[in-house]
Amino acid sequence: MSDQRVYNFSAGPSMLPLSALERAGAEITNYRGSGMSVMEMSHRSKVFLQIFEETQEKLRRLMEVPEGYKILFLQTGATGQFAMIPLNLIGRTGRADYAVTGNFSNLAYKEAAKYGQINLAASSADRNHTYIPSQEQLKLDPQASYFYYCANNTIYGTEWQYVPETGDVPLVCDMSSDILSRRVDVSKYGIIYAGAQKNMAPAGLTVVIIREDLAGHELPYTPVIMNYKTMIEKDSMYNTPPCWTIYMLGLTLDWLEEQGGVPGMEKIKHGKARMLYDCLDASALFTCAAEKPFRSDMNVTFRTRSPELDDKFVKEAAGAGFVNLKGHRNVGGMRASIYNAMPAEGVEKLCDFIRAFDKANR
Ligand SMILES: *Cc1c(COP(=O)(O)O)cnc(C)c1O
């Protein structure tokens, strides 16, 4: 198997489009006649600035980012935003609303509590984050500086199927694990952000799409590297940006465009998720962890009747070329992350494997 690529169901870092990897491979020592690798270039050089600007433009086009919004390419991962968001935004009223529907929104909530008065606007902890609270269940603070939520819960396998209505309170959304998988009306948001390593590029890049008027109200002790205003003014180049990862994002976006852009991707990912959920629902052995109306199209969480049988499934699947299917310890069982770059064929073959395992072990 060593010369063959496996179907990698990792939650992140995860699969990248083969065409993007091959292109990067072909260009690794000499980027388009420059005589050097993108890894070796000055971030201020003409050749890199072109990569940088084109990648920004591609993302703006694909996500239909309106005027008045800035696209930032930052570091410190999605987790860095857990601090950066309150540091920059909470100053207006000292208060913010958080919906906790999984592991990462809970971490964001705890981090934000260092900087202001945080209202728990909703929580799905009562049913181990197997569902998403409805609009009616949100307890909104009209004084909130912003409303925070995480669109897709990577660990629990649930996804918000609606955009919260919060009136004049800006929406801030962690889209790390579903960005570019479905159409998003960016104009409804104050900030959209995502770590790159699920659906965009290798780890090391955090994409932030911010309504520009939200910047410039940071708390006085905000580190300069975490100041949106500074990063907007310096076009993400206050210091050295993650050059290689930005280049890789550009290659992924080229691939995405060939798939029909975001609407094309949305159709493909819907088909893949439906195929997998249908197969699990039709089995005798497997049950899904997430409640049906809230199931994620990106992270499919499921289990058999016992942890022992789960282990057997994960082991046998790996032997057959389906790797990284073990679930997160908070949920147990299995998790198949089927991000954009997972080919439909990978899901089809996994379904064949699931059907055979179901027959042999029921
Ligand atoms: C992976 C993930 C994170 C954490 O990302 P880092 O880049 O490791 O900080 C945060 N939120 C969501 C939804 C994720 O899937």
C-alpha cells in the first residue's frame, strides 16, 4: 500500500485535492521560472505578492465576499481567534453572546470570559452536543457586542442548518470545518473565520473575513499581532505571513473552481453525505451519534453496538485503505470526515465496506 494513496478520513489536517498536491510537487524547487521554491521567497517579493493577491481575489470571488469586507491571512490557528475576537470586539459594550454547541465553541466561550461578560446564549451540552438549538431557544442579550457560534461541530458531527437572527448584533462564526462546502451570504456576518487544515490548505493559516468597520475598537492591551486593525492596514503583512500555506490555498481554490465553485461543491458534498448516512441508516449494526435534523455533511459520527466492535471496525477499515476513522474520545465510536477533497469514490467504497462489515457482524 505504501505507493498508493489511502482514503484519509482524518478530521484535520485532512486530505487535499490531488491536483493541488501534484502541482505543488511539480513546482517545489522552481516556482514558474523564479528559480526558487515558494518556501524560499521573500514575502515582499513581486513573485510572492502576486500569489498572495491572486489567492485573496480567488477567495473573494468564490465566496462572493462583498465590498467593505477584508480577507486576512493570519497565523495562530482557529484557536488564536478565540482570543482575538473578544480582544477586538468586546470593547463596545463589554458583553457578548456565545452559543456553545461543541468542543471548540466551548473553548472559545471560556477564552472570551477573560475579557468581558459572556452570556451563554445557548448550549447543547444537555444532550452531549447531539443537536443544534433553534432560533427560539437562543437567549439573546441586546447589549451584546457580538454573537458567536461555530457553524459545524467537527467533533460531534452536527451543523447549524440556519443562520441565527440577531438584529443589529454582528454575527461571528467559526467555519473551520465547513467553509467552502456550502454557499454563505457573507453580508450577514461581522466575522467569518476558519483554520485552513480542514477544507482549504495545510495547517498554519487562518483565514479571517471581517467587516472592516468592526476593527479599531480593540482593548488597550491587545497584542499588536492580534489587532485586526493593524492586520487590515498592513494587508496581513505586519510580519511574515504563512507564505507556503497561502500558496497551497490558491492551488486548492483553483481545484474548487473546476468543481463548479462553491455551488458545485455544495452539490457534491450533499451527495457524499447523503450516500453515507443512507448506508448507515439502512444497516442493522450502525447508529449515528448526531440527531437526524442536525447531522453534519462534513463530519459523520457513528457507532456499532459496542466499543469492542467499533475497534474492530476501525482496524479492519484501516487494513482496507480507509484510515483515521476512530471517533474523538468525547463521542466514541467512529467519525468519517468527508471534507471537500474526499472524492465521492472514497465514500462509495467506504459504504461498500460498511455494508460488508454489517453483514459479517450483525
Ligand atoms: C479544528 C478546529 C478548530 C481548531 O483549529 P486550530 O487551527 O487547531 O486552532 C477550531 N474550530 C473548529 C470548528 C475546528 O474544526
